[in-house]
Amino acid sequence: MSEGDNSSRHSGAMRSIELRRAIARLRISRFRVWSFGPSRNDSSGGRGRGHRLLSAAAFTLILAIIGFVGWVYSLGPLPLDEARQVSTTIVDRNGKLLRAYAMADGRWRLPVDAKTNVDPTYLKLLFAYEDQRFHAHNGLDPLALGRAALQLGTRGHIVSGGSTITMQLARLMEPRRQRSLYAKLRQIVRAIEIERSMSKEQILDLYLALAPYGGNLEGIRAASIAYLGKEPKRLSLAEAALLVALPQSPETRRLDRFPEAARKARDRVLDRMVEEHVVSADDAAQAKSVPVPTLRKPMPILAPHASDTALSTVKDNPVIKLTLDATLQKVLEPLARDRAIALGPNISVGIIVVDNESGDVLARVGSADYFDETRAGQVDMTRAIRSPGSTLKPFIYGLAFEDGFVHPDSLIDDRPVRFGSYAPENFDMTFQGTVPVRKALQLSLNVPAIVLLDRVGSSRLASRLRQAGGNLILPKDEAPGLAMGLGGVGVTLQDLAQLYAGFARLGTTKPLREIVTTKDDREPLRLLDQVAAWQVGNVLLGTPPPESAAHNRIAFKTGTSYGYRDAWSVGFDGRMTIGVWVGRPDGAPVPGLVGRMAAAPILFDAFARSGKTLSPLPKPPKGTLVASNAKLPLPLKRFRPVGELVRTGGEQALHIQFPLNGSRIDVDRSGGPEGAAMPVKVAGGVLPMTVMVNGTSLGEIDGRRQRLIDPPGPGFARLTVIDATGAADTVVIRIQ
């Protein structure tokens, strides 16, 4: 090998060693840079210092990011639950506000749905003034921040803020008095969180509920109601601009304290809207000419008794919907108040309105004035147990019609009669003699009602009314007696209204409903058969109305309790039933307080103020016997009391031998109509005799005192036989 080759090999080895040393020095140098230690062998000088500064900056940035993330986590979750707390509001069947209750700390904060509760004009002004890109940004609007900074630099004062609506919502959710960079940074972080956890609609609704308007008013609804006296659904341009301006400085622009400052702020909003070409100069000038309100109005308190009951019944629900109609409620409350004042001191009035078809309560006026202590205003007299006077008489007649032993045009005696030690008398202490049953009910004669009740049975009347939803209250350990027909029992006005609605419904009642729930499982309750219910309604339609009122428009009945303590009037048309009570809540007598004079005029006025055209009553059901007395079957021409059933001259009293009372009859309808016939056999009585099933005549008994009849459908049936003298016998059977 030549010397040149050895020299070349040696030179290559040396270069390899130097290269490895250089790489080692570079590694050591990099390690020292990252470890921020000095490099004694760093010959690069400035480049080493640059590497150290860059590394230090990167490390500082990493620490800052870690610290920022830790700070964000330290903020905790968004306080959404607290922010979503609102005043409990009671609304009517159409969503109109009846009453709101302040929050526990006294603030008024009403829930808001921007789509349905807020005027579009206000929203247009709000977005143009506060957040033009609300629907586009994610909580932070850099353009708005830049514009605000530029305006501040060029004009020397704040023209528009850079905060988005979401940032303002973050500030409202976590209020802080100081205004600092830290507070602004916190708002930005919270705004981004809000945007990630809520939709734009939810953000807007929550902002509109929390925006401050001075004092204890929060949210646009509370402000609009308190300052403008109305919901913010329909706002003028001036009103919308005013509501946009107030939250910027709510305490210094309070309308009840600083109306001039509020006016100037409103006008500045209008000027901005002209600059932004949102409104025309002419419209803005006209809006500026409108004076601002200077007084704060009270929150609405409609249907206070119904609202209180709903609040105590429904828990943890910010919005409670009732079946009431706010428009109707609003006209009936002044009616009750004015009539109570006219009737004298300490008098109160209760009114309830029920929809016949649904059983929904459309209005409830519990007293003449909720805040009048002299009239016990906070006592709900529609739910108070009082003596009903003569208002139960129609149900006595209804059972008599159902039993088939009397007809509206039958004759009945109004003469002195005694039941043991009880001798009923009429209100005017006189007797009318023989009168049609129709007239006896229309004139509210006491003796005919008690005679019929004796025939029907007091216990049966009480049982039937309870079955239909009327909760009758008797004195302790006392059984139903004849006195209940004249008011010797306790009942509430709302129960009476439910029972009277059964006449318009042709024999069934519907349990009343006042609080709207998702599930409505109310079933109709039986009161009377259809024919009997229609007959009662037809008779009451002819009751003489109060002075100057139209005849034959409203079926109604009045009542006066013993000692002039309670005056009643309950009436119905084809659409609704209205009940009226008048008296003193403490039960003290009021001389001269009579249902016809005190309660009936209020009833007719309530119908007139309802704004509804009176609806006719239903047509007579199939099988209804509509005839004058002369054309009635002989047994129905005249009613004879039970005591006249016993004959002289050896005649036997009428008695149904078959079917027996309480028996079950199996009917085989497979063999056709003849195979399904049911025999009726009687003993005693005077021919001719009439057979009636559920109040419908099926023909006469033959000379052998028997007849085959077509049995009614499955269920209970009342079979009555009436002879030529008016004597009758009745059995109740069950067809299977």
C-alpha cells in the first residue's frame, strides 16, 4: 500500500472523529440551552442566546396556557339553575297573565319567550343597538370590539359597547360591580361557555328575563307591565326604544325617579337607529315626541283566589296554566265589587262560571274585593259551605219527572200540609191552591217541593246529588230529611254550578277543572235521565226574570237561606252555567237579602258581560212527552200525595207484583223482539193504568192487570205503574 493511501485513510479517520466530536458538542449545547445552563464551549454567541430566549418564551407560554386552563376550570360550572329562577306566573287558558308572584327576595322576574311574548320591533332595535351579529358569532364579536375601540379613540367617549348579548348575559348571571380587564376576560370565557351549552333562542330568552330595569324589576316583561301597563307583545317605536335604553343604566334611568334621563337615553337609541338606517328620521322624530311614563303600575292580580289555590297545589312549576278566561274574569270582578258596595257594608259576592261541555271553570270571583278586610276579601266564597235555600228544588222535581209520577204540566196542590211535626210554609206565608207543577217550580213554592221530596225520598236525593259531584254537608249524626229541600244542608257555590250544568248536559255532570294538566281523565257523572233533565231546564227557562231582563233566555233558579243569610242565583244556557252568591262571609243575617232581588240581577248582568250570545238549550230528547194537561194520560193529570194511595170501599192500593224491586232480569234477545218481551203484573189500583220505564210511557195495562213490554237496554231501569187516580208504584230493576 502506498504512502498516499495511508495518508488518505488517516485523514478520513480524523475527519470521522472530528465529526463525532462536533455532534457530541451540539448535543451538549442543546441540552444546556433547554436546561437554561451556561454553555462554556458555545462559540456561536448570539445564536445561543436567541435559542435560550425562544425556549424561555415557549416555556412561559406553556405555563400561561396551563394556568389559563386551570383558571377556567376554577370558575366552576355556569350558574344556570339560579339564572333560570323566575317569578311564578299564573296564566289563563290562552296564556294571558292573571297573576305573578315575586321571587323570595322580592324581585319581579317573569319568564320570556321571545317568539311569542316580545314585539319584533323591539328585537330589531335590540340587535341593531347591542349586537348586530348575534346570530352569527360564538359569544365574542371581534368586529364589535374593534368598532367600539375605534369610536372611543376618535370621539373621546363610548359610542357603542363591544360586549355581545351573550357577554352581557354572562355579566348578569355573575354580577360584579368593578369593571376591569379581569371581569371582561371572565365575561368572554363565560360567553363562550354559554354559546356551547345553549341555543341562540335560549340565550335570548334568558337575557330578556334577566336584563335589569331598575329597582326590583328584571326582564322586559316585568318592565313593560310595570312601566307601560301591558305585555311587550305589541310596542310602539317609542316604547321599544325606551325598553332598549333602560338596561344600560337601570338605576339612573328609572322612570319613576329619573324620567328625563330615561327620555334622553331613549332618544339616543333612536338617533343611533337613524344612523344605522334601521328606522327613518321621520319615525324617530315622531317617537321622540311621545312622553315617557313617570309612574310605576302595579302588577296584575286577576283571579287572586284561584291563583292562590293553584300556587299551593302545583309545586316547582314556574308557569301554572288555568282554565280561566282572563277577559271574562276582568269584567266580572268589577261587577262583584260594584254590586257589593251598592248592597251595603260587609257584603261580599261570589261568582263562578262553568263551561257546560268541558266542565272547565271559566271565571271565579271569590269575593267582592280581595284586599277589603271589612268584607273578608281573602275568603273564597265560591268554596265556602253555605245553606242553599231553595236552589235544590229543581233536583227534587227532576227525580219526580224521572220516576214518572208527575209531569211539568201535571196539577199539584199548594195547601197546608203536615209531616209529623214539620209543616212547611211558603216564603210569603200564603198558598196558591192547585197549580201546574211547572208554575210551582217557577214560583219556588215550598209545599209542592216538600210533598214531592217526601215521595222521592230525602236519602235518595242526597245520594243522587253526591253521585253527581255535589258534596252535601249535613249536621253531625243527622240523616237527610225533608228540610234539606228548603236549605237544611250545606253546599258550595262551585258544587251547585256543577250540578246545574248537568241540566244543560241532559243529565250528566262533569267534575270541575281549573288547573290545566297534561292528563284529563274526568268521566261524566249521572245526575238524571235525559228527559227529566230537559224537562227541568225547560221549566226553569220560563222562570220570571228580574225587572227589565229578557224572558225565556236563561234557565235559572234563585234561593234564600233561613234568616236572610245567603242569597243565591244559578242559571245556564246551552253554553255555560253561572252561579252567584251574595251575603256576609261571617254568616250574619242581612235583613231583606233575597235571592231574587240581590243575586238574580248579578246573574243576568254576568251573562250580559260575558260577551257571548246566549246559546239555546238542547232540543227535547227522543221519547219526551210534550203535552198540555188536557192531553196528558189520566194518571199524570194530577199528582196525589202518598197518603192518598189508600182507597175507601175495599179497594186495594196499587202494587207491582212482577218484576220485584231490586231484581235482576235476564233478557234473551236471540229469539227476536217477541222472545225478548218482559211481563209486568200488578195488583190493586184503578184501571186504566199506564206503564212507564225511565219516564217514558209504554202503554196501558190490560184488564188482567198485566202487559208485555220491550225491556230497555242493559243496566238499571226504573219501572212505574200509575193508575186512573194518580196512585203509583215504582220498582228499580237491572236488565242483563
